[in-house]
Amino acid sequence: MHKHIPYAILLIKASHEWQKSHSGKLPSSSAQRSEFKNIIKSWQRQIDGIPIEEENFSEALSNASKVWAPPRMSSEVKAIVEDEAASVSKESDNYWVLAAALKRYLANEGNGQLPIEGSLPDMTATTALYLDLQRIYREQADRDIAAVTKHVQNVLSSISRDPGSISASEIRMFCKHVRCLRVVRYRTLEEEFTGTSCKSDALRQALAAEDTVTNASLYILLRAADRFYSKHHRYPGLYDQEVDGDIPALKHIATSIVQDSSSGPASISDDLVGELCRFGAGELHCVAAVMGGMASQEAIKLITKQFVPTSGTVIYNAMNSTTSVFCF
């Protein structure tokens, strides 16, 4: 049985032993953490003074940091429970009702800790011990879900909605993935394109940074190409005989976009301007395939409400095989 005790049990046992001799406190310094690990090492069986390698002890040592650095609520989840939308009304989406219930749970039963997932990672143990440990976690997860469900019903009642209008499966799913919650708010194109609402600092930084200057310049040039089209009813470089004349015209429009965005002085590469005009609004099948794949992936995220969608404008630079996401 020695080598089949789950590492979680070893860590709990070591924590209790440590706290008995340290006034209930956990290891805080580097020296104390090394001392804590030595407690675990002292339990290993030895042959002629040499410790026998046992996987559960190796797992306990590699996961020892979980003892003195317990999981914390991520900034994204904290922002959700503190969001104004978590002050719900009758018209609120189920998501925000669940967020309001989570906020109440954290202030009461959770004591600042999120509901547990109820699942365990793989670890060295006998099947019986692992299943017992899994059952303990699942039972605690069920208690957490029951507590959140009660808060959900109370929140729904407080806003004059049916207490059972949010299904048990939806609440369970919410609790299971609570550590992965995100809220993604999109800016409209009007906000992005208007000088007074554009995030000029972000644009200025993107145009100044070595790793984003090319893609940020392409972003400006694509907007410039749209303005060019609005004025001339064709894209720059569409006709070979007009490429040379379109280059300075497009450059002028691009410069005015940067100025309108209050992004200060920024130089758009003449090579990029010339390349965009030379390209003449062409559509390469290989680039279209990549962009189509990206778009379909984002559509699936939005439809299924799973995984985190991209929050911004995606620029795919097929010349350098790079991608940037800008939030201007």
C-alpha cells in the first residue's frame, strides 16, 4: 500500500504534521518549503540508506507548492462577479443571474473560494483508493452545486422570475467550468474607426513595437483601401496602369487615418503601401482558406458559447505567416 497512497493524501498528512510544529501556519520561506519536502522524503522506504523511487512520492514532491500556494480566483472571474451586469434585473441573461448567484456563494458557503470541479487529475494509487478520493471530491462538488442552485433560485425570485427557469444541467455546467469563465465585450466598428473613441494609445504602441509594426501598418492600409474604394469606387491597384498613381494616394489616406486616430506621427512603410497596390485586391485561395478556417472557428465558439472568442480585429499577414489581434 505504501507506494499506492495518492499524493494528495501525502500532502495533507505532511501539512498537518507541519502545522502542529509551526503554530498552524504553512511554509512561507524557501528554507521552510525545503524542510516541508524533507518531511515527505522521510516517509520514503529506503534500502541501505538510499530512498526507493516511488511515483506517488515523486508526484507529492512535484505538487508540494499547492500546499502553500492554494488556487486563487483569476482576475477574469473576479471581474465577472464585480461587473455591473451582475446586479441583475428581470431582463438579465441567465449568465449574469448565475454570476450573481456565484457572488452570493463566494460571500457565504464558499468563503471566497470557487465551487470545486469534482474531478481529479490522474495520480498513482490503487483503483479503490482513487475511486474513494474521487467520490469525496464529487460529493463536495455536489454540495457546492446545491448551494449555488439555492442562490440561483433566490436571485431569480428577487427579480420576479420563475425560480426553476434555469435548469440544473446549466447550473452544473456553470459550476464545473467556473474557473474558465470569461466575458468578452466587443467594440463596434464605428467606435474603432472614430478618432474620438479609437484607442489611440494601443494603436500608437502597435505601430511603434517591432513585433507588431508590420501587421498594425497592414491594419491601417486595409482601412485606407476601404476609404480609397469609397472615394474612387475601386480598390487601389485594380488596374495595372494606375498602380503608380494609386500608391501616393493610398499613402496619403493611410497617414490621415493615423492622424485622425490621434496616434501621433507614424510612418507607414512605402514597401507595404506599394505591395497593397500591386496586389490590386486579389484573393489567393490559400489565404482565403486560412481566413475561412479562422472565421468558422470563431463562429463555433460563439454558437456553442465554449472556449474564448477573439476579442478584436485579427490581421493575418500571409507574407510573414504571422497573426496579430488588435483592440483599437
